[in-house]
Amino acid sequence: MQKIISYPISIVYYLCFGLCLVIFHPIQWLCFNIFGYQAHKKSVDYLNFFLVKCTNLLGTTYQFNNLDHLPKNVPLIIVANHQSMYDIIAMIWFMRRFHCKFVSKKELGSGIPSVSYNLRHGGSVLIDRKDPKQAIPTIKGLSEYIEKNTRSAVIFPEGTRSKTGKPKEFAQSGLKILCKYAPSAYVVPVTINNSWKMVRFGTFPMGLGNRLTFTIHEPMAVKDFAFADLIQKTEAAVVSEIRY
């Protein structure tokens, strides 16, 4: 029944979602090219505010737990499970004061209004999953960027989205590079729940009435742990709160 009801609502949702992307693309361009980074970031923040509001049409709500646990004025390496693109929209808006930058697949770097422009110009990095050697210097550059500018890198070590919420095994290489070249950073495990339900039927129609939760676990200073211990503690924290 939910799937049937969702068809007309999803059409309205996609019209609003697409309109936001198209409107904010030239706004981003103007902000970046005329006013610089801070103005561009504001435009991206408010793009994602409106994208979040679009999902409210689907009955989607959001809950962020323990935001006050995040340390300020230090680089952050945010490590989360990955369930859908709605993970990213929510994190950009609700965690906006931490300047989240993402490790994304290169295919997203072109062809998508607003999204592709932000990935290319907003501080995130694009990697080719078929070329691991290319990813190493790219992620190194991101780690040096957050170390220098006191910003946040978001990485999804599962490598791909979980379609059922069930966690996949964490890959270590990307996180290891981030930790090595951002030694003053804190690793922040984050557990995401119910985002996969937004796309339980695929990209159309959308899932209705979902409450997406983001649980922030205790941050850990990179300098205080051997990497093997850090990755073990991080994965254990993320997985401990996943409900599927």
C-alpha cells in the first residue's frame, strides 16, 4: 500500500528536488567565482537545507544524537556506515559548522547540477574505484587539506551503500591515509539508521515516513591510538548501533 501511495508523492518530491539542484547551480557558481569559499559553502549549506525540506514531503524526519560530543577547532575524520545519498544531504546541513568534505566516486563529479559542481570545487575529492593507486594521493590531499584548514573529512569505509541496512566489512586503506596525514585529527564514528528505507523500492517511488537517525560516538584522537586499535574501535562503535 505504501508503494502505491508513494507514486504521486514521489513525483512531487522529485520535481522539487530537481528544481533545487537547478536553481542552486548558478548560485554556487556565482558564490564560488565572485565571493570565494565561505560564500560558496553557505550556498551549499542552504541547498542541502532545501533538499532536506524536500524529503519532508515524503514524511522523512531526522534525528542527530550527540552533536555536542564533536570537538571544535580540530580536524575531524568522520567515519560512517553508508545507506543512501540521503546520508550526505543530512550531514552537510545538520553538521554544517564542521565543513564536511566527502570521499566520493568520480562518476558523481559530472552531469549532476549543483552536486557535481560542489564535489569539484567545495573541497571534496573524487576517486576512481577501479584505480586504487589514483586514490592514494587524492585522499592524502584531502587529509592535508583538513589538517591545514581545520575541517572535516567524511569517509564511508564500506565502499558502497548497503541496500538493506546490514553493514559491510570496513576497508582500511582510505582511513589509514587520512589518519597518517592529518595527525591532529579526531576520528568520529557515526552510525546511520533507516536511510536505506528511503530507497527501499529503488529510486522510484520513494519510501515514506522514515525517521533517519545519526548517532555520533565518542571521538578518538588519532595520536592516542595505534591505527589497528583505532580502526577496530571505530568499526565496533559504528556497527554496535546499526538496526536492520
